[in-house]
Amino acid sequence: MANSLLMRWSVGLLALLLVFFLTGADGALRATTVVVSGSSTVMPLAELAAEEFNLISERYRVNVKSGGSGVGIVDLAEGRSDIAMTSRDLKTEERQRYESPRMRFAEQVVGYDAICLVVSPAVYDFGITSLSREQVRRIYSGSITNWAQIGGPNMDIFAVGRRPGSGTRDTFNEIIMGSREAETPGVAYDSGESSEAKFSTQRSDNAIGYMGYSFVMRGDARVISLDGVYPTIENIKNGSYPLARKLYFVTLGQPSPGARAFIDYILSPAGQQIAMDNGFIPA
């Protein structure tokens, strides 16, 4: 009798352990992590979409981290992430370094953005509400150093730039300075992210900086027009605003199932609504 009870107890315990193992394995499958890395401009959109995606997905958990477009491409190519976020087109040297006949980058537009020029409240209130590309180029090259030279207050210009590796910096340099690798000796401070550039510009009384559209459309940033064109949604999507750009999710080779699922979600009506509700321009 005792042996029979022991056997039945053992069988029950084994069954319980088997159920625990199977459900645990299934739980681990549901918790497969999808890493998204790169542009600080794209990051807020990716984070907001990931929050909603993680609530409805049973198989995948999306983890988003910043670092810049260049870091995102390196993370993707070296296997540390599943998706790279970029706010610029891929560079020729990136394709040459990481692509092979069987392994190529794929870029998916997930939204539109613009690099917006922002000045300090004191400068804006004095009357600097529009600049030409040539004026901006001369500020960042260091040949215009005082706001009075272009009709502003008699104050030295504090130009805020972006650190190397930033897709925002690359696009700004290419369109305004003439080359992605252009030097910007007029810069007084290189910020790490758009939020830092916004803060640095707003807390000064003589600054100019540049940052992504989503960082300035909410709040009291003093956005100025460029070549007489203001960064409205219409002007950004039709390309008339000079610093309009596309935002990308990039994969290398065949995307993982989790990466594919998250890309599909951000392009879905629900994902694009998240973009619109939070200052991004839908794809």
C-alpha cells in the first residue's frame, strides 16, 4: 500500500514537473527579446510602439536603446541587435563593409521627419524668425559669429551641434554644409541627442541648434523657417522643406520573426496612429 502511494505520488510529481517545464518553455518562447538600436530621433517612436506591441505580443518583447544611427548600423551588423533605427540613408562605406551577396541591408521607411532649426527665445523675439541656408552655413562654419551680423541682437552666437555618429548631424552637414564629413568650427557645443540640443538652446539667450521635428512640435521651442519655408507636415512630406528626411528601420539579411512582427506592427494603422499622436509624420 505504501509502495503504491509512493508510486502515485512520484507519477503526480513528474506530471507536475512536466507541466511546469512545458509552460516554462512556452513562456521563454513568448519572451524572446527583439533588440532595436540606433537613432535618438527614431527612438521615441520605437519606444512608444514597443510599449503597445509588448502589451499585445505573447511571443516577443521589444527592447529599444539609443546611440545614434551609426551605432545602430554597427550593432545590427555585429549581431547585437535585430533592427537598426536610422534618420539617414545608409552610407556607401557601411554597405561595403557589412554587405555580402547573400546578406544585404533592407531599409523600411517608418515615418518622416525634419531637422528643425531652433533659436533661443531672446533671439526669436528680437526678430530672427527665418534664415537662409547660406546664413546657417556661415554660422556653423564660423564666419558669422554675432547675431547683429544678420539683423539680430548684438550677442555672440552660441551654435549647438551634434556629436559624430548622429544621423541628424550627417543630414544637416550634407544639406547645409555640403558634405557629411564637413567641419563645423562655429559650433560651441556638440550635444548627444535631440533632447539635449533642445535643452541647451532653450536655456541660453543667444543660441541656435537643430533637432528632429518630434522634439520641437510639442512645447515652446522657437522654430524658425529655412529659406522661407516652415517645417509643416505638408512641406516635409512634399519635400519643399530643405531639411526633410525619412526615418528607417533597417535589417540585415532575413529579419528574425520578432523583427518582422515589430516592423509590421509599426507600419500597421495602430502603429502609424502612434506616430501621428506623438509628433511624428506617418509613412
